[in-house]
Amino acid sequence: MPIPNVPPLWQTSNPLPHLPNRKLLLALGGAVVVGVLLFSSAYTVDPTDMAGVRRLGTVITTTPIGPGLHFKLPFIDTVDMLQVSIATMSIDNLTVYTIDNQAVKVSVSITYRIPASSVLKLLYQVGRTGNVDIAANLQPIIADRTLRVFAKHNTLEISSQRAAIANEIHSSVSQTIVPLFGVDILDLQMSHIEYSTTFTDSVEAAVRAQNDAVRAENTVARVRYEAEQAKVKAEGQAAAVEAAAEGDAQASVTRAKADKESTMLKAEGQAAARITLGDAEAHYASALSQALGNTRVTDYINAQHWNGQLPTTSLGSATPLINLGK
């Protein structure tokens, strides 16, 4: 059977009748290329970041690029991002030694922020270009300054001076990091302090001894107080007895003086009474003598004192009679 005479494909008016139109393909290809170019030229900076741009290895950014949508040359420019928001970095279980050669484990954390003025420096002057690692640069400095500060302090004073030690580390770290990297250290905390077992045991023993001494001192103070109270009570009782004795003696003296004065007054009264009675009797005798006459006063007085009995003996036969007269 003879083979039909078929013309070549390039000689036909429509060599690919089953494919789309050539113009449509070109349009689609162009759209894809434009889309890729647009996608490659646009980039976004987050609110927590700032950026720099390199063109074929040369830094073309003069000031850090802030948050938002930005454009670059596709496939030629490279964008480097750096976080500038507040961040925290920690160093855990760092072993330091005090001035008295005691090992202490501490955990230190810093809160820091990268200012805009330091973005390009950190991106292109620290570490590898556009790949700065803040932690790798800061941690050795923080560890070294912490070791230096603790080496100046005694272990026993760490707890009481914890805030002062943290401030000292903060100051030392800032004085080194700010000139080198331009990073602002906002705060530094010592979140954990762990003493060695030997030191902890010695501190507990010292605390027990101190507590025992305090209890003994309190016992001595209590005994001394009780003794002083007993002494004061005894002195008070002795003073009361002495005061009572002095009061009794004073009362006796007072009573004796009163008795003496009473006796003297009584004697003076009796003497005065006798004088008064004598004066009265004398006055009475004088008045009576004047009334009866001087010659008969004696007879009257004898009669006044006669008890009515006659004498039991007499001389002679005469009977004594009293002549009362008329």
C-alpha cells in the first residue's frame, strides 16, 4: 500500500492546532514574570523590627528602614531584619566564686532594647553581615562581669546585699556593652541564687548556735529579772517594816510627849487649884476674921475641925469647953 504524501509540519498553516494561541501564551508568560518580579521586589518590615538593604554586597541603606511595605530590586538587593523591641536574655546556673572562695550558682537575666541608631552597626559591623546574634555577643560579657562582682563580696553578705550586687553587675555590664554594641540594658535581675551544700550546712549550724545562745541569754535575763524583782520586793518589805517601826517609835514618842504634857498640865492644874484654894481659904479666913473679930477666929476654926468627941484624957478636973460666945 503506498504511503500518503503528507507535508512537513513546518509547511502547514497551523502546525499545532491543539495548542492555545501564541499571543495568549506570551501574555501568560509575561504576567508570570511580572508577578515574580513584583513579589521579589516587595518586602514587609514588622512593627518589632527594623531593616537594612544590601545591593550585590554593598550596604545601600543609610538609615534603618522602619515597619511597613517597602520595595527593592529583585534578585539583586538583600534585606536584613533585626528585632528592636524589648527582649530578655538569661544565663542560668552560672557558677561564680566569692571572696571567701565559696562556689555559688546564680541565674542572671537582662532586659534590653536595640535603639535605631545601633541597627546598622549590629547588622553590618558585628558578627557576620546581616546575621547578628545578640545572645552570642552579650552572654560572655554578662557572665564575666557577674564573676568579677561576686569575687568582691563575702558569701554571708550576698542575701543582705542582693539588690546592691545586682545594681553593680548592671552598671558593669552596661559600661561594656553600650560602647561595643550600642544595646541599652534596661534591667538586670538575679532570679536564682544557690549556695553549696557545705556552706548551707555551716550556716544552719551557725544559726542553731546563735539561737541556742539567744535562748541562754534570754534565760539569764529572765533569772536576772526575777532576782531583781525579788530584791526590789525584799527592799520594799524591809522599807515597809522600817517605816512601820519608825512610825511606832514616832507614835510612842508622841504618846510619851502627850503623857508628859498631860501630866505637867495636870500637875500645873492641881498646883493652880491648890493656890486658888489657898487664896480662897485665906480670903475666907480674912473675911471671917473681920466678921467675928480677931480673938474668936481660932476658936471658930477649932470648932470647925472638931469631930464631936471629947478628949479621953485631961489634966485636972476641968472639962474643956469651947466658948462660942454670943
